[in-house]
Amino acid sequence: MIKLRDGAELDALTPADFNDMGCVVRVHQANLDDEQMQFSAEGQTHARVTHWLSDEPVFKAQVEYLHDDSDETSKEIKAYAMA
């Protein structure tokens, strides 16, 4: 998931409207209701966009995964998040 930059025009998005950093997530329980989508997401690792592969929706990008060496801390945070 990559957050849009502030002020992005939703009807005319381009790769420049997205931040360069994001989070790789595992999507759980995706539901589409009318025109809204709701889902739960579990963060896996951080990622940086290195190259955009498409210029229009559905956007695709090549990313560099930024792994965190503090695996024990991640497990502890996950345990708190699940509680």
C-alpha cells in the first residue's frame, strides 16, 4: 500500500501522486459494499518504489523490500495488534 500525496486529484491520478515509500500488506476479509471497499490488512515489511511499470490505473510498480532486522520486536508488536 502506498499513500497518496496531499492534494492528489482522485479523478486524474498519475504515479507522481503517490509517495515513494509504502508497506507490503497481506489483505484479509475484503468486502465490497455498494461503491466502498473495506478490508483488514496485515503489514509485512516496508518497501520503496524503484520504478513505475504503468502510468494509469491499475498502477503497478517495481519495489525494493526494506527488511527490518528486529524480528522479535515485530512479533511483539503483532501480538499487541492482534489482542
